[in-house]
Amino acid sequence: IYDYAFSNCTSLKDLVFGEDPKLETIYDYVFTNCSSLGKSVILSDEQSQLKLPSSLKNLGAGAFSGCVSLKQVDLSGSQVILLKTKLFDSCR
């Protein structure tokens, strides 16, 4: 997902990556200031949790900055090898 793709989408509440995503990279500031993003699902229905797909390898700078409703991120099972700066800046 490329830079700023969903930036400032304040009504975006859910992310569903599906059972077998091919997503490897979330680039810089993709979901920045998505203030309603809170219930995110991949084989999970926990409120305010983001479970990233196992195919994911790279998370860009500030990708989830300003996502004030996001409370938990699950990287278990992922292949993430690169986490850039300010990834969760201004998150609670």
C-alpha cells in the first residue's frame, strides 16, 4: 500500500486483510490520522486491535501515526523485518 493512500480518512474504522493476503509493504504515512481506525480484523475481532498479515515484511514511517483509537498491534506470526520511525506516533 503506497504512501498516504488512506491518510486523513477519519471515517475509516476497519481493516480486513483477508485469509491469504500478499501484502508485503505498508509504505510511509498510509493510515496517518485515521482517527476512527480502531477495530481491525484478520482472524481477530478484538476491539481496537490490529493484527497484521503474516506476509507483511515492511512498515513505513508514520504508517499508523495519529490513529488515536488504535490500542493494540499484534505482530505475532508476521515476517516484519523493517519498522521505520514514528510508526505509531500520537497513538494511545
